[in-house]
Amino acid sequence: MRIGLISDTHGVLRPAVLDALKGVDRILHAGDVGRADILDELEAVAPVSAVYGNTDRGSLQGTLPSQLELELEGRLVILTHGHMLGPPNPLTLHAAFPDANIVVYGHTHIAAIDRYEGTLFVNPGAAGPGRFGLKPSLAILDLGQEEEVRLVDLR
């Protein structure tokens, strides 16, 4: 199963996002979506699961959960923006979700792939407007016998 991981679009869906997500089976959006129609555009590529982030107000916060627990290919996957933990990192996320096999989060805009105590932590970075001098990115997660994840530069 190939999963597109995206976060922090902040109302901007770059054309490179749709190209990078071609062929994925599912998309997980880790919050700060910005506009509901972003999710509609992503849904045209593959089924989408999403959570709200700290900048999502109104209808997004009213319709999206703050976190999701998903079982994908026999693994417990947590999807969260992570803002409720301060700056999220593998230590704080592991403490909050000790049973997770994979945690996908956003908020920091800093792309990261880490393992801690046997759990895979992925922040796909920010896919929306360029901020903080960081490159826009997303991630692709392949779930087979092993978990393989790679970051995709969107410039």
C-alpha cells in the first residue's frame, strides 16, 4: 500500500503535489488544511483522511477530528497535527501515543523521518506556501513487509 503524507497546505495546493501523489492508494493530511476544497482536490487522487490543525477554523475544525487512529496493513497509524503537544517531536508523540506503530504529524513545517522505541514518526513538512525558509515537501510511505518512507521536494 502506498500512502501520500501531506501537512500544512494552508489553503495552497501546489501543482507539484498532485504530480507527486499520482498512484497512491490513500492520502493522510496532518492538518492546517486551510480550505475544505483542498481535501476535495486531493480526494480526486485517492481517498483522504485528515485532521484539523491549529490554524483550521470554522467548518474544518467542526468537521475534522483532532486525531485519527487508523489500521493500515496491520499497523496502528496515528494521524495528528501535534500542536496540542507544543512543538511535536518523537518523544512527546511517543508519550501521547505509546501503542502506535506509525505517527504522522505536522505543525513544525520541518520534514522529518525518525524512529523511536520501534515507532516510525513522519512529519512530511509543509506542502503549502513557503515559510521559514524551508523547502515545501510531502512524503510517500510504502507499507509492505517493511515500512519505507521518502520525502518529496515540491519545488
